[in-house]
Amino acid sequence: MRITMICIGSTGDVRPYLVLGRELRRRGHEVSICAFANFASAVKAEGLGFKPVSGDVKTFMANLMNGANGVAFLKQVRDTLREFIEPFLADLEAATEDAQAIVGTYFGQVFQSLAEMRHVPYVQTQYFPIDPNPQAPIASAPGQRVGKAWNLATYQLGHLLISTLEKYYLSDWRQSRGMSPRKLEAAPCYELCGHLIPVLYAISPLIMPRPARWGENIHMTGFWLDRRESTYQPDPALADFLAAGEKPVYIGFGSMTAGDMAETLDIAREAVLLSGVRAVMSTGWGGVDVPPAENLYVAGFVPHDWLFDRVSAVVHHGGAGTTAAGITAGRPTLVVPFGGDQPFWATRVQALGLGPHAIPRDRLTAPRLARALIDLTETPKYRVAARELGERLRLEQGEVIAANIIEHELRKWLREEGLPPDPALEQNRPAPPGPAASAPAG
């Protein structure tokens, strides 16, 4: 089946799609990923088709992740979309022109509207909670620890604000394609052409238990992680630093470029010197030169799946992909959230006993971070909790479960539409239960 997967985000958003796309391709599907042009080579290296969208991912992320929350965050989204929405929608139309199914990360009703226009099935995926639940507020909402009533209320308010934004930038496009305008809604709408949209959370229920109030169309599959052995060859200087003493701490803020990243990295460097811990600092997308020190190695890009096996703990911004990599590696974690969904991950890390209290970027100082680094590396309970959770997470196969659900839902759509079965879907249909499923070959 021809499946177009749409992922608008940074490396931490796209990497899980590479893993899921690889699994779907292994099953015989023709898979393309639509993303910012920055990721073309990574997608093509997996043997997947690539379809670009307009814009630059670094600019996009910088506009969204600068610490704002609530209404201010949604204003940033509106202002960001205003500048590129028309070519963006045109690119998405081109990317889905021959799609028989669409899989997309959450982006309001945009991808759902594309599926409606094409009259093809749509599977929505999430990296953080967007469906009402009492355990955590909606991402970017202020007050991560206010309580259950507040948590539920944030989803109503959030979806109303998202619907308002969509009337601003999506209504004319829908009308010009023969679709009615979206209504203002205080909850997610999962109806598409008479079908119920399946939702896949690439989150382990070990991290956040599945809320009982979620509908049967909402699934928690576990993380989608690259389980292949890394072929990365480190710079000899990095290899020498890792071998020269006790395992260092990893410090890096990935795709974060908002604000003064030179100041952020300078604070982190000073904290390393104050604390005396050994550390490997990745400058990420900040584009800042950081002077090394005897106990500090400064690196550019180093794959997390290789490096996190060789460090004692991790300090990062709390992106979904980086958090998943760190805790699956069994590493104690300290989160310095900038915005977006990062406060959610910071709260989960602390609730699971994997590390100290998060330090929001706007409260980051060298003395505070130095104290947290000492706590992170010298508190045994963090190491024990992280190691035990990592061992359990490594047994999960989230990408396999996700692919199973996607294929089940695509078969269901074809059947309900009265369309002929797809050969790849039938080839991968699970064996029926009972003696026939376990009978020996021959």
C-alpha cells in the first residue's frame, strides 16, 4: 500500500518515523516521508521516498520553542504559520497526491483535512498527550502540577484555541477544495468520512499509564526506537576522552536555537567546571563554539544511540526523542525544558524518580545547574530507577505494535468502504488463533 507519512518537526520527531517507516517497508508497503528538506538524506538512506515541505526546520523550531506557554505559545504558532501556510499546504497536497493512506504527527486538523480531501484513511500519531486526561495538562499549558481538574480543563481550552487558529488559516483552503469549514471544538475530532480515526501514542505505558477515559481508537504502543547496532565511528579525541576516566555526563540541547544559545551553553560549561563532573557537551543546532576543558569534551553531532551507552547520566531539553533515548538507555536524567511538550517530559522524569527537579531554561544558572549535576551523578536511587526502567523499556517493540495497528486499521477501512483487499495487508494478516496457528509446517 502507498503510505505517506507526514512529520513536521525536528530530528527527535523524524527519527521515530524512520523506524516506523522501515518496519512498514519491511512488510511490503511503499512508504514516503514528508518532512523539511533538512531530513532528505536521512530518509533516503532508509530506502524510503522523500517529499519535502517548504521552510527551514531550524527557523520553525526557533519560532516555536522559546519558552512561551498557553495563549502566548499559540500566538507564536499563528505567527509562524502565517509566513508559510500557503506554500506549506501546496507542498502537502503534492506529497499526498498518490497516497492510499496518510500517517501524520499531530498538527491540528491539517493532515486530517488532507485525508478528507483525498478520501483515504488517516492514522494520527502523537509524541505527547493531546487527548484529555487527568494525569497531565495539555502540552505548553502553564501549571504542570496544579491538579486533575486543571489538567482536564487545559485540553478544552487548548482545543478551542487550536480550532480558532484553524479557522484563521485553514477555512479558506478547505472551502476552495469543496469541504465545509471546521467547527470550533473543545475536544479532538476523530471522525473522517464516516470512519473513526485511530490514534497511536509513541509513548510507553510504563512512562504514563494509559488513561481509562481514552476511547478504544487511542493506543499506546511504546517508543519507536532504532534497535540496530550503531555503526558510528567516533572522533579519536572523543574515544580517548571517554576512556580516560569515569563515565561522563552528556549535556546537550539538540534542536533548541531559541534565545541566546551562547549564554545557555556558557552556563552549562561553567556548571561543569563548578561541579567537577566529567562531561561531553553537544552544541547541537546552537551553532556556538564552546571552549573545551580538562573535564569537558565539546562535540558536534554524536548519535544518541551510540553515546548514551557510554555516559553515566544525561542532561537535555526534554524533547520526546531525546528523553526516550536517555531513559531507554537506563540513564539518570535532568531536563532543562525550553517550551512545547518538554515540561511534560520533565514532569514524568521526576515522577518516575529518574532524576532531580527540572530547571526551566529561564531559571538556569551555573550554580543551580552545578548542584543538580552533583545530585544527578551522586544519588544512587536515580541510577537504580533508571536502570530498572531502561531494562523494561528495551523489551518493548513499539514500532512493531504500531505497524500491526496501522495494518489492522487499513484493512478495516478497505472493508468498510467495500474496496478490494490490498496484497501487502493480506500478506501480513496475523494467523488465526487455535490449533491451525501453531500447527507444525509440513
